[in-house]
Amino acid sequence: MTDDVDDQSGGDALSRLRAELAQTFGREGVPEAMRRVLLQMLGEIDETRYQFERGQREWRDAFDAVRDPVFLHDRDYRIVRANKAYAQRAGTDIREIVGKLYWQVFPKREGPLGQCRHLLGENGDVQHEEVILDSGEVFLSRGFAIRDERGCYVSSVHIMEDITERRQAEERLRTSEADLAEAQRIAHLGNWSLDLISSELTWSDEIYRIFEIDPRQFGASYEAFLNAIHPDDREWVNNAYTESVKHHVPYGIMHRLLMQDGRVKHVREVCETLYDEHGRALRSLGTVQDVTGQYLAEQALNRSNRALKAISACNSALIHATDERELLDKMCRVIIHEGAYRFAWIGFVENTDGEKRVRPVAHAGFEEGYLQSLRVTVDDSEHGRGPAGSAVRTGKPQVMNDMLADPDFAPWREAAAERGFRSVLALPLKNATGEVCAVLSIYAAEPGVFDTEALELMQELADDLAFGIIALRTRKERDHYLQEHQKSDARFKEVLVDTIRAIALTLEKRDPYTAGHQNKVAQLSVAIGRELGLDEDRLEGLRLGAMIHDIGKIYVPAEILNRPGRLSHAEFEIIKSHTEVGYDIIKDVKFPWPVADMVVQHHERLDGSGYPRGLRGDEIILEARILAVADVVEAISAHRPYRPAMGLDKALLEIEVHRGAFYDAAVTDACLRLIREKGFVFET
């Protein structure tokens, strides 16, 4: 540490005075009394000098003990004094920096700090200034002006506090708060705090976005919070909060918000209250999350699940139905029980007294005399503009998701309201010629039940029901014909062929891809059979079996059948069941060919790895072995809704690689010859 000018001058003055007194003391002729006085003065000077030097050392030690860099500069900004921390931070010896311009030492700048100009002024006070170094370090400079007894500026002292960590912590805090705010925005999650002593309510920014309210127009009070809640939910929410505070129990509830434009939002609110040691409630803390999208998605999923359950059960009823009236009654019951709908009825279109009407023939659910007073026409009168009449007249599904408010439902409104009906879906049922012959009406107790997805699923159910009616009537006509013309084998086969065609036509309406696949498989199967030398009668049976070999896929919901991507194990098991479902559908039809065996065996493989029964070798009939090869070739080579076509070469490679293991060797060779050598192509 080096003394500054003032320190040196003070010490030198004492030295000069002592030297002069000592010189006077040593002269001859000085009276003894004066010698005693001079000696006393010399002693006092020595003591004063000792105390002065001791104070100087203590001051320097204290100055150097300051951990932050400290320096003094004069009016010309030259360093007068600095502590060790300053020298260390400047990276130089302290003896080399006195007298230098401080901004050339530390902190290095183009000129003095802005605060120095204020300190040099007449009214200079303590100034604060942040200094950011090239290294990224941040120092806070506190400057003080030192003045003499006349108030004139002498020098300035600067304390340089390293606040780098503090600023970094503040930046991390700002970033954390910003991240939290962004996370809340993404999650649609806001928080609030209610001071139960002052009744002050504070909100996060996301709360305002959820409530869609300008903060400047929103009063911070509990009443304002309640006013934003849906009127039908306010009392319930208020009670939930009151009970929570009373019983010291947190709560989590779902409720609605009513937007200014009439929209409704669904939110999940969680709240917990803090108490003092005496059990007095101090503050309530809560979160509000906008879950409208999730809520609506769950509701849509529930509606879809209801429809899917109804479709699955109805398809099972279709498979086992043997009587039309029994089928209609069971379909209505299944829709009510599995779909959890309130009421369902089926009506046939008839001409009564010159008027086209819809006559109810089956129903299930909460009917309570509803159908007795129901009059449905197919004209443009008030009794024809309802959902059932409009479905028949237009041939398109009709939806009323709030039928009590729909003017077209006026003739039946009172009766429907008494039975708790709020929404209705009417689906036209068409015969084999495409004419509407009946209508299926389904009622729900909630409004808005029949959205787009539910409508599509229920349309599939209606198509399946129409197929079932067609199949039963065709079977009935066939049985009647067989009774009347049992000896006419040619005519018998013709009826069977017509039956197959009717079934294939119905399948085509439900799933064009399946129908197109079956037609092409039939072409290739007949060609392979002919290549193997089968006679024409057997080829006819092979063709008919191929045309409906996938009939069991009517049991598989369309969203599974045509879904892109990998199926789950459960979904694949549903698809695999189509072979046995198809067998159940046609096993009682007395074909002169093994059509039912073709249908159930076409996915069996020679090595026993197929399904559904794991048959091996000759346990599989020849027709099914032919179908297996033709089915694989067409499926791999053709386009599907869930993937592009893979090409004929890849299809042929599949059967060639597994020749003799999965696929019959003779059948495989015949197929390869047909395509590679004889130019077989599928007809469109």
C-alpha cells in the first residue's frame, strides 16, 4: 500500500517540527526550563507521530480489507489511492497505478464513468452506475464526492461491487417466470390468490386470457370472479369454495364459464386455503385450467363409443337373425341398451288411403304411448317435414340436435318433451334397388349427441340393417322358390347366384374397396382353376365363393377396416374373425358347392400357420387353396385406403418365396404361368 499526498505531508510536517525542536534543544545557552519544555514537546510529538502512523496503518488495513475494488481519483480522474482488491482486479501492482487515469486501469473504458461528471458538480450526490465488462461481468459503481471544509471538491471515491451473480440470478428468475407464464399459456392454466383478510383478489395473465377479459375492465374481487362463471354453476361453485374453507379441505371441480358472446368454456378449478395457528383462514390459492377442447373431445369420444357399441352388437344380431320381425325388434333393443339412447323405432314406408306414410313396425326404449299418436307422412306438410318423413323424402340422414327448439318438429314437440327426448337422428333404409323402404329413428336424452362422427357411425349401422333386411327377404324368397321349384336345379342355381350378387352389391355399397377386391380375386381364382383343369360347374362355384369370400368383414367397423397405420392386437383379432363370421352368415345356405368352406378356409396355410382353425395340407379344400393365392396376389398388388399399391412383382415374389410352405405348389405355379407367360390381367 502506498501513502497518498495528504498522508505523506502530514508525516513530513511532524518530522520537520521535531527536527527543529531537537536542533533548538541541542544549542548552547538554552535555559534549563526551556530544555524541559522542549523535551516534553519532543515526547508529545513522538507520541503523536506514533498514533498518527498507527491510525494510518489501521486505516490502510481496513481499506484493503474491503473485498470490492475501491479507488479514489482526483479532479483529473487520476488514481490517488486504491485498495488491494482494485489492484488484483486490474491485474497489476498497486504501486504502478497511482497517478494513472482510472479508466485506463479498471474499469477500462473510453472515458470516465457518467457519474463522475455529476460528482464534480457543485451539487454532486451519491451516484449509481452499472458497468458491464467485455467478459460479461457486471459491476455496480457507487461514487462519493470528497470535499474540504469549504465544500470544494477534492476527490471522488468509487466502490465497485461485483453484481454479476445477482444479475444472473435475476435473469434466471425472469426467464423462469417467462417460462412459467408460457407453460401456463400452453396448458391454458392460470392461477389466482384471494387475501381473506383484505379481500384482495389477484390473477395471473393466463386467467385474463381464459376469461377473455381486459384486465383494465376487470375488478379484482371475488364477486367479479363469480360473475364470470356460468349462471347455472355459480351457486354450486360458491358452495364448493365455502365448504372447502369451512372444513379445511382442498377442492377440485369442473364448471363452466360464460363468455360475453355466449360461448361456453369448460374449466377445471383447484383451490387450497392457508390458515394461521389459530385456524383462521388467511389466503386461498387456486388454479383454473381451460379444458374445453379436452372436454369436447371426451364428449365426442363418448358419443362415438356409444355408436360403436351399438354397431358391434347390431352386427352380431344381423349374423344370427333368421326372421325379419325378430331382427327389427332386436336391433331397436340393442340400440337402446348398448348405445344408451332413450328411444328407437323402425318404420316401413306404405301407401295408406292414397297417402304415403311411415308405419312403425318395431321399437324399444321409453315409448310410453309415443308411437300411438305419431303420424309421419312423406310429403311437404307439417307431418312430413319432421326427421323421419324428411329422411324418406330426401334419402339422406336427418339430424335435430335440439329438436324441441326446431320448428319442423312442432307437431311432436309436446309428446317428446314429456318423455325426455332432446335430440333425434333419422336414417333412411334402402332396398337393393336403392329406393328408401324404411326409416330408423333414434332419440337421445341430451342435446347435441349426434355429431358428424356419430352420424357416420350410425349411418353404417343403418346400412348394415338394410343389408340384413335384404338378406332375410332374399333368403325368404329363395326358400319359397325352393319349395315351389325344388326339382328345377338350373333355376335353383340361378337363385343362388342372384343371392350372391345381392350380397356382393350390398357389400359394395358399404365398402367399395372390399367389393372391388372380391371381384378381382374371383377373376384370378377362376383363371387358376381353369389352368388346373377344373370343370365349368366347379369353376362357377369357385367364382361365387370368391365373390363373397370377405363377406364376414361386414362385422368389422369401417374405421378399423380402412384405418391407416398399424392395428392393435385387439383390432387385428376383430379383422381375423371375418372368416368365421362369413361362415356363420352363409353356412345354412344350401349351395351345390362348398362355398362356406371356401369362405372360412381362405386364410389357412399349408403349414398350419393360418387361421381360424390352423388346418394343414389336404385338410384345406382345393378351392380355398386357390382363393388363398389369388387373395394374396390381388391384395399386395392393389391400392388400399391405408397404403399405396405395392405392385404385381412384389405379390408374385410373396407366393414364390412361400411356395409349398404357405401356398399350394401346383396353384402357385399355375398363377405364375398365367401372369408371367400368358399375360393375365385384372379386368376393371
